[in-house]
Amino acid sequence: MRWDKIVSTGSRPTTTRLALLSSSLETRLTDYLAFRHYFRHSYAFTLDWARLEPLVSELRPVHAMLHEEIEVFLNFLTRRTDES
């Protein structure tokens, strides 16, 4: 599954598993997804630092959140597997 699909639909909780991503992280990742879309469909000379700076400055905290939430999800899956 593509990461953009996970962010937009695949991270929802179900009756049998936790959400992969919190809604807070989902929102933050959507900004990076929008940038990726813009960058792939435009030319580099049209990039605006004023729009990029918030993404760059928040990259480390967002990455840390993503790493932590994936760890929580994997631990959940491991516990479920061990219980089976």
C-alpha cells in the first residue's frame, strides 16, 4: 500500500486493531503529502521558502511521532500474534 493511501484512509482503527496513526499525526503528514504532490507537479524554481520552512522545521518532530506510533502499532500486532 502506498504511504499516501495509508495517511488518507488506511490508518483508521477497526474492530480488531488499533489505528496505525493518530489523527494528529495524520493531519501533520497530510501537509507533507501536499508538498510531495506540489513538488512532483511543478518546477523547483517555483518553490517558496515561506511555505517550505514550516515543513522543514517540523520534520524531526513529525518523524519522531511517526516512529513512535509505528512502534506502538507493531507492539500491538506482536501482542495479538502472541495471544493467538
